[in-house]
Amino acid sequence: MTSTPAAHDPRVPDEAQWSALTASATKRELFAEDLYFRECWADALDVFGARPPAGAAGGAGAPEPAGAAAAAALGPLGLLSFKCDGMAARRADRTLRYLTEQGFSVLASSRIRHNRHSMRELWRYNWHVYTTDRLALMTLMHSVTESLLLIVRDDRYDPAVPGSVRLADLKGSADPAARGPEHLRTVLDPPNKIINFVHVADEPADIVREVGIFLDRPERRALLTRVREADPRRAQQEAYEEVARLEAELPANDFDLDATLKRLEAVADADAFARITSAVSGGARLSWDELCGLLDPADPAVGTWDFVRVATEVLDADRPASADLLPPSSAAEWRGRRH
């Protein structure tokens, strides 16, 4: 005989808490069974309890239940992580300045490093559109070095719109034609849609799930505790210092296509280079295996990032597939829920 489940598991968000965490009924259904979300939500309950994060508005009276307090604590927060290409391209300082200009304070930062599994979990609902060749490229791009995770607070927080949602709106589209000068991706000036330097969590529920992916239990609980007790001025300084340490460990790259080809011409076989330049110029596309046969990404003379820059031009990147399995929300959608 199977047991009858309780009406509500206290370690899973209730109706009101889900409403504060996501505008998507599909996301709620999926995340309720998601291992990473459930683990990190349990940590958020323990760490935030009845206390809001540092600087959030608080009131007198009886403390809220842990779930309500955790959901409230997450409301003003956003998550931004630098991709490895963002570190190589030296876009971290520019991003930190942008966050300040847009009214976000850093509360905590943590070094992170992807492996082939963590990146596929993080983008589980997006990467289904990628070809297997692009998946091979993503594995190389996102695991080449350590990077940095930031938890930020929206100092212009409107309770109708979570800080993560406002930050995701500010990030802007991967398509340059669909974004304006105010968007972070415009400010960072990526060379194409594949090399785009930063990742941002879409909603509070995504913050929970993604911290659960990025960090093991001791590290994520320590991160959440730093968020709860944060001194933003100190946290901002620590983020800049960590960026400096990371950049000292990682050679820079300009991601300029012409400069990349000029460097590769000096080290590649002439016939191989001719095939590469033909593909870059609009000739026959190359497969991952073909490109690796022409240009070895492990060869120090080639360099990982010059290989990546060429790969983003010559591989077939996308396959026919539906749009994002979990489309991002927007500030307009969240405001509309009030009405």
C-alpha cells in the first residue's frame, strides 16, 4: 500500500510563495520536482528564515514563516554570472559599473567553474535548439576557466517586479537589432550571438535553482549567509578584487575576427587556413570534427579563444526546434499579474 502524501510539504513553496517566485505555471510544475531547486530552497529557508537580506525593508511584529521570509528575501535579488568568454574579454569591470549605474548593489560573489553536466543543467530549457556541434563548442567555451557569480540587490526595487526580472529585462536580447543602447548586451558589445559574456537568472525561482547548480551545499549556504548579512560597499570591493585575481590568471582576448584570422594565419597550415577563411567568408560550413582537424583548440599556438571565435562563424549552430521550453518572463508580465 502506498502512503498518502501530506497536503503540503513545508520544504516546498506554497501557493503564495510560488506566486512570488515565478510567473510561469510550467516553471512551477517543473521546479517543484527539480533536485537543484529543492535543495537550494531548503537552504534558503534555513538561512533567510524570518530575516530579510541586508538593507531590505523590514517591519515590526511577529516574524513571517520561513517560506514567506525566503520568498520576500529573494524578491529584490538578481543573479549574474560571467561566462568564461566574458572574463577573457575583460567585460567584468564594465558590467560591475553598469550594475551600479542601473541601481543594483553587489551583495555577494563566489568563484564558479562549469563542467559539461552543470552547463547542460543550467541551460536545460534553452540548449535543445543547439546542434551537437554547437554543444561541443559550448562544452569548451564554458569549462575552460573559473569565473564569477554575483548576487545583487535591486536598490530601486518595486515589489510588483522582482529584481531578477528587471535585471533580465536590462540584459537585452542576443539579437543586436532587438536591443537598445540601455541594454547590458549593447554596453558589453559582444561580437555575435554565441559569444555574449554574461548570464542572468530570469526570476527568483531561477536564482534558487541556479545557485543549487553552481555551488555545493556548504558553498551555497555560505553565499546565502553573505547575502543575508551583506555590507554592499564591502561586497562590491570584494567583487572587483576577485575579478582582478581571475583576470590575472587568464590571458585576455579581443574577440576581433580580423585580428583572430591574422593570428591564426601565422600558425595554421596554409591549406587548412584557406578552408577556414572560405567558411568564414560564407563558403561551405564546417563540422566540429572538420574544424578540429584543421585547427587544434588544445594547441597553445592556436589558443582556445581564437579557435572559439572562428568556430562561432563556421559551425551550424542551431537546429529546427521550438523556442525556449521555459520562455523568460518580463516586467510587463509581472505588473500585469496585479491586474
